[in-house]
Amino acid sequence: MTRALETLGAWLLGVGWALPLAYAVWTAFHPAEYSTRFVLNAPLTLENFAKAWAAAPFARYFVNTTLLVAMILVVQLVLCTLAAYAFARFAFAGRAAAFLLVLVQLMIMPDVLIVENYRTMSRLGLLDTLWAIGLPYMASAFGIFLLRQTFKTVPRELDEAARVEGAGALETLWRVYVPLARPVYIAYGLVSVSYHWNNFLWPLIVTNSVQSRPLTVGLQVFSSVDQGVDWSIITAATLMTSGPLLVAFLLFQRQFVQSFMRAGIR
Amino acid sequence: MSDMSSMSGIGAGSATPRQWRVHVQGWLLLLPAAVLLVVFTHFPVGATLYHSFLSNPRPNRAAGWVGLENYRAMVEDPVFWQVLGNNAWFAAGTIPLSIALALLMAVWVNGRIPGRSLLRLAFFTPTVLPMIAVANIWLFFYTPGYGLLEQLTGLVGLPSHNWLGSRGTALGCLMVVTIWKEAGFFMIFYLAALQSLSPQLGEAAALMGAGRWYFFRRVTFPLLMPTTLFVLVNAVINSFRLVDHIVVMTKGGPDNATALLLYYIYDVGFKFWDQAYAAALTLVLLVILAAVALGQFLLLDRRVHYQ
């Protein structure tokens, strides 16, 4: 009896959770006159997507976001790997203090330092560029922390064996540590990509042209200015911007969930 | 601790070339990340403090020292207090509910419930969607007249209501969106923790005739404490960090009823371009986050043991 009630409760919650998205999918794939009329024989259409695509430079926004996400991830991986290696295996002077200073960023993220970072970007002449969006996030405390924990579990013997063969610090890092940390890199990569694909407030502040605007900002400009209240087109654009991430998530669901898990367990 | 220096096996005293190399190499490896961290995290924190004591520069006059003037203005600014209150309500509403729901979801999805993977998909999907896109969808959902919510309430005969346009309901609507977006994310951490618990615990309890609720309350929940605290800290930070949906759904209105602290900083700093006041407001936010960090440090170290 309680089992049945619980199943019912779980399913009610599940349906409630899926409802907003299902509603959006319905609206986007049907002509506008069916957006609030739910009849089963409503004709399907892709026209809303075509209209949205034609109404704003979404192709450019896609390129911008892809470049941005790739750029941030590559720099993050390099910087965090080097720093994590230093923290894990080099007893340099001031290491404990430096590590604490890195951890500050876990609490005070670039997201809240918008006023001062805008000033800095303006002084560097970087406003309205992809670099302005990405730079504050490139040294990621979270990435350094995650990789440091992983590198610390690498058996010392492997490190020493590589050293005996004459490998220097960087070569040892590349040949011993990086391959062993692969699952962590994948986990961090997925979390980073979805974070920066979705990031909005900071890009909104530092960009003001089509040349640098990522998808999220483009979507906001599009839906607030151009379209008024044509919900079919707005929901189509909304699904379009989340599309690649959503499809990737549906295909690699297990990896996504495990990555978020791995990234959260410290 | 096993480190490079201990490998060299030489005691304290004069540093050997080997030890020098460890110091230099360590700092060189750290350097690129350290430079970016200092420029975009530590420096801005200091600069926020400094600028909060200055006035705004005018075309014919540079920014000047005004002491606590910005803070005096803040204390006298009714909107500031309203925003702080909003944020407190927002935190009080979203944090416990999203954590409780996350735990419930995890327990359900971890058990032998029919359609488990579909449920997990439904719960987790909001997490990977951009908040800005999600906000658009919910905006439509709440639209007066023909949004889905209105249609549902109309079905049961309730009068039409402008959910986002009324002071009484707007903040609540935003809380629902936040909870919807976050609960599935937190569920993942509970799920991971639940899966790491030994199944023998449950079997032993069942043998001794303990009910499921009793077992959950006395065994599972205490064992999940580290996860709960981790999730709690994240939820608290998010309640001060996540304002994307406000930009889309209400722009802080009506009458600032949905403005949260970070949104107000954005408004003051980048719409009114009152950057001096925005710096003072940012400092308040930083103090709140520092308090959270301190609280986490004390709580995690005293009360919880991580393996």
C-alpha cells in the first residue's frame, strides 16, 4: 500500500518536473494557434525553428559559444593541471598559504565580482571580446582542487620510476599523472562545458555586439526585443540554444550524472 | 606527508640545490594560475573595498575619497533593505525545500521504483539546461491569460491571476523555478552517497524489525550528514549567486519585489552606472559569502567526519 502510494508520489513529482519542458517542446513544434490548445491531431511543424533562425544571427552565436567554451576548457585544463601538480607533489615554500588563497575562489566566484572585473576588462581594452568573458574563469579553484586530490593518489613509485628514466617534472606530469587522471578530466570537462555554455550574467555585462555575444545573451536579446509575445518562436529559439547540450546529455546520460557526482565528492 | 623535499632526505639547515629546485619548480608550475587568480579574484576583492570609499568620477572631477558616505547612503536606502529581505526570504524558501526534495528524489530513484531511469531523467534534466532558457519557458508557463498555469487554475475555476506581476506572488514564482532547477542537481550528490552506503545496514535493520522510516531517520539520514552539509553550502551560495532568471522574468519588479542582492548590484552598477554604490553593495555580498565560508569551515571541521 505505502509502496503504491510512494510510486504514485514519485511519478506525480516526475511529471511535474518534466511538465515545463514538455510544454515548451509542444509549443515549439506546433503552429502558433495550437500553442495553448492541446489536441492530439495538431499538425507538427519546424517552421518556428526556421523563423527563429532567420530572425537573429544564431549561427554566429553558436560559433561564439563554441569557441568560448573550448577556449575556457583548454586553458583551464592546462593551468589547473600545472597548479594541481605543484600542490600535490612539490613542497615549495608557502604552499599551504597559497592553497588557501586558491580556495578563496570556491566561495567568492567571478560571478559576484562583476563591478571590479568589468573595470579591469575595460582597462585592459578587452570589453566585448570572448577573452573578457572567459579570463576570470580560466584559473579555476575547483579544477585545481579536484586534480590535486587525484594527483595525490598517484603512487609515488610511478613518479620515481619516470624520474629514474631521466624524465623532468613536466614530462613526468604528462606521462604519469595526466593519463591516470583521465576520468577526472572528463568529469571536469563536462561540468565546465555545461557551466560556461549556460553562463549568462557576466557575458551579458561585458558584451554588446553580435561578434562576441554567446548564445545565452543572444537568446535574451532576441526574446526581449525582437519577438514581442510570439511564444512559439521564442520557445523554438530556447530549445535551439539548449539543444546541443540537451542532446549530448540524453546520449551520454550516465557519463554526465557520474561526472557531476565525481565533481561533487571532494 | 611525502613530498619532493623529503625524498631528498636532507634535514633542515642550509637549502641544497635540490631543495631550491623544488621551490622554484613549484612556484613556476603555479605561476600562470596564480596570476589569473590574483588579477580576477583577490585584486577585485581589495579593489571593491577601496572603491566603496570613493565617489563616482564626474566628467570634470576625478573620484574622491568620501569615507563611509556610500555606506551611509546604503543604510538610508529603503531598496537595499528590501533587497536584503527578499534575498533572506529567497534563501529561506529555496534552500530547505530544494534539499528536502533532492533527498526524496534520491531515495526514490535509488530504490526499486518502476520507471526509475525515466524519473531520474526527469529530475536531472533541468540541471543541464541554461537558466536563461529555462526562465523563458517558465515565463511562458506563468503568462497571464493563456500560460499553462492559468489554464490549469482556470480548469478548477480559479480566477485569473498575474503571477509574475503581483507583489505577493512574484518572488514565490522565482523560488519555484530555482527549486525546480536545483533539486535534481543536489539529488545527484545524495544518490552518490546512498549508493556508497552498505546494503547490509538495511538488511540488519530489517532483521531486527526496524521500520523503513525509523531506519531512515536513525541510520540513513545521519550517515548522509556530510552530503547534506556540502549541498547546504552550495545551496546557500547559489541563493546569492543565481540571478539569471530575474533578468528574464521580472527585472526585479514589481516594485523591487523580486530584486535579489546580486541583481541589485547589477542594476546599480550597470544600469544607473553608480559604481561607487555598487562597490559598497558588493562588499556586503562578499561579507555574507565570507560568513558562509567561515560557517562551513567550523561546521565541517567540528561536526562531520569525512573519510
